[in-house]
Amino acid sequence: MSQNEQAKNEEKVNFSDKLSQFLVKFRFLFLGIILALLVAVALVLVISSTSTKKVEKGLTEIDSITYELSEARSVLKDAELTAKESALFDRAKTVADANTKGVVAVRAKMLMAEIAFAKADYSNACQYWLDAVNADSKAYTAGICYYQCGVCSEEMGDLDSAVKYLQTAADTENFVAAPRALFNIGRIEETRGKMDKAAEAYKKLAEAFPNDGWTSLAKTRLLNLEINGKL
């Protein structure tokens, strides 16, 4: 064996010895790190499992409330129905209070809004729908909530807010009722004498959704405005 080869072998042995000594010396530190990582992973799994169960529990309760509400409206009347709706509202609120974000919060707030709307409590209904948007602004329900706020605002006579919410709904991505929202903007603008704004909404509807049923109505309204010299 050459001197170079012998030197290399000795170097490998020395390195191996030093590595072994290092590992032995700090074995408890490494063991602690490994245990900490295992605990962290276990904790993440527990939290994930707990979160999933919480969502499932919340959705089950919301489904139950929705079913009971439908049943109550089919068999109860007047004071009995009012009392039942109030009780179901309180249950939905309990779910909402326990879930401030995510799908459970969205559905709970929308259910609260629907119950309030049925009682003609339009101000609170709108607020609950906005709360549902805040719970998950990217959910497909955002457009629905904005649209309903537009309906509530019109019911309260606040036409500026009605137009604002309807426009926001129409601009919301993947909102399937966007044509209807645009048509309603035109209709509202007509009712308050802003014919140019009404025509603008109708034309926007026709350009964005040329084959939609609401577009046919919008074109009819445009023609009517022109014939009557309102444009």
C-alpha cells in the first residue's frame, strides 16, 4: 500500500471516529429534535382531525336547521311559525359564533339572513349576508349574498345601495345570476328617472350576455325608452 493510500485511509478512519464521537456526544440533542418533530407532526394531525370534525358537526347542524325550517314553514302558521323560526335562528347563530370563517360560517350566516329576510328585517338580513361574504370572500356564494343585499336595499328604499350591491354581484366572478343583476340595475334606474343610467345597464347586459333571456328583456326596455323619447 502506498503512503498516499495509507494516509487517505487514516484520514477516513479519523473522520469516522470524530463523527461517531460527535453523534455520541450530542445524541440526546438529536433525540430531542427528533421527538420534537414527531410531536409537532402528531399535533398537526390532531388539529387537522379536530378541525375536520368541527366542520362536519357544524354542517350537520346547519342541514338539520334548514330541514326543520322547511318543515315548519309547511305545517306551522303565524305565532307558532314565528316562534320556531326564532328558535332556529338562535341555533344558527350559535353555529356562526363558533365558526367565524369557512364554509360553516358562510352557511350559518346565510341561513340567519334568510330567516331575517322572511321577517322583513331587511337591514339585519343584509348585514348577515355581508358577514357570510366576510367569512369566505372567494366562495361561490359571494355573488348571491351581494345580490340579496341589493334586494334588501331596494326593499328599504335605499336605491343607491341597491345599485351598488347589484353591480358588485354582477362583477363577482362566476356569479350565474349576473344578467339578472344587471337587468335589475336598469329597472331601478328607470324607476328613479335616470334613463341614461338605465340604458347603460341594459347595453352592458346585452354586450356581456348576448344570448341570455334577460338580454331580450333589456333590449325590449331599450326600445321602449327610445320610442317614448326618454333617451
